[in-house]
Amino acid sequence: MQIQRTAEQGVGILGIGAYRPHRVVTNDEVAARTGRTAEWIQRRTGIVERRYAAADEGVVEMAVEAARKAAADAGVEPDRLDAVVLASMSNLRQSPGASTEIAHRLGTRAPAAFDLNAACAGFCYGLALAASMVRDGSARYVVVIGSDKMTDIVDPEDPSAAILFADGAGAMVVGPAEETGIGPVVWGSDGSRGDLIAHSADWLGYRDDPGAGWPTMRMAGPEVFRWAIEEMPKVARRALDAAGVSPSDLDAFVPHQANLRIIGTVAERLALPPHVVVAQDVVHAGNTSAASVPLAVARLRESGAVGSGGLALFLGFGAGLTWGAQVVRLP
């Protein structure tokens, strides 16, 4: 006897939500801690300001607010969500996964819930998984959340990381659609270069020798920059080919908001036509890891830069090294 296959369902993004912490942190404040100048930080990263979460704004709290907004935008009551997918690299509690608590706080009814850690590519990974769940009929509505409190895992005095990373959450509700609204994902990893973005030590080392200090995430900035500008244009082109579209068909390009120099270089190497809007949320939000792609989309929509129905190319990349990209139609 053969296992019955559920008929595939059309799938798309139905709603978007964002949560940005209230505290705005300027380059002057970061410069004072890292031994850099405000002008140097802006010149090297493109960042002018970023948001830091308060003590009571953790990965869960930010995720819940972003997910609620996304569900409201989609017109889907939280109790109709069949799955909650959290992409995060900064949740400090090992067990249980934060997704189950998020689901409970949202008021969902026994949904599937799981966390995934693909660092800054995490949201694109989660979106691909959610699309597959809806297509095969295992879920009707899925909320995908990118939520990271990077200030918990970065040394505030580290000039290579503290000038970049910040906090926030973004979410999208994925569900049935008449036409395909989420293209095939192009994803991958290169563990041979995992030490380019990695914690300084593991938790066993901290347990056995607390005096060694709290492990923090470190980054080899120049090496990561070279990798991103060389490899990510190739990934982006493969995602366009997989979706059967060309750069001229796009309305927006939404790469991971790593820094403005990477964004600009990758966009230039893709030879995007002038009408394609390139997301630059990093200027005012910093690098929010898994939250950066949905937060950047939310800002494009809030500003009116891209309208409903526009085609966007998402591109996430980061620690692992991991990457993921897909073409989507915006709600």
C-alpha cells in the first residue's frame, strides 16, 4: 500500500509584522565603548543608529509582538495558526525551545512549534519550511518569526561586532494563495569556514571556568566581507533562475542587513535595474541577524517604497556559514 500524498496547495505571504525596541543607540554611544569614532563607524558600516532591547524585551517578547502584528495584517486570528517557526541565534535558554512559549502567549491551539538556528539566514530557511508545510497540506497558516537580541551575545566593547549588531523581531504569516507567491529556496552551508562568525568558547568551558568570561560571538569582518560579496551574488542569481524571473522583473531586493557596503556591492554585482528598490534598513536598525530580512521588508512597506503584489528577492547569509534565498510576492 502506498502512503497517500496530499494535493499540493498554492502558498504565499499573507501578512507582515515588525517589532523594534524603543531605545535608539547612536554611533556616538557605540564609539565611546569600542575605541572607534562615530564617523568611522558610519563610513565602514553605513549604520547611523540601531535599537537595543530593554531587560524585559527578550527574544520571546519581541517575537510575540511581531507575530501578533503579522497575524493581524494577514487577517488571521492567532488561534488559527497551525505552526510557529522561530528563527533565532540568541535565545539564551537551551530548553525548551522558545517557539512553544511564543505559541502559548499568542493564544494558539496546540500548534506545531520549533526553533531553528541558521543565524542571519534563519528567516529565509524558516520561510522555505513554512511554504513546504502549506504546500503539502500539513499546515494551513504558519507564522515565521525572526527574533534576535544580539546585545545578549556580543561583547559591547568588541569593535568588530558591537558596532554592527542590534535587536529586533520581524514576522510573516504564510498561508494558502491562488498563485505561487514563494519561489523555490536556494540554500546551503560551508562549515569549513564556520569559525569566521562564532562564539569565543562553548558553555562547557564557561561552566568549568567562569572566570574565563561569558562566551560572546566574534566575527572576522574582512574575511566575511570578501566571502559575502563573492559568493552571495551567485546565490541570488540561482534563486532568480529557480523562480524563472530576471532582475528586471523584481520590484525589490531585500538582502540580509549585514552592513551597507556588503548590500551595495552585492546589488551592484547583480546589475539590478534602477527601478529595483534595494532595502537599506541597516542604516537605522543595525544588523539584527534573523530579524533583518522581515524588518527590512516592513520598512519598505511602511515607507511606500514597494506596493502590494511586488516581487522581491530575499537573501540571507551568516554564521555557519549559511545562506538562503528565494523570490517572493509581497502582500
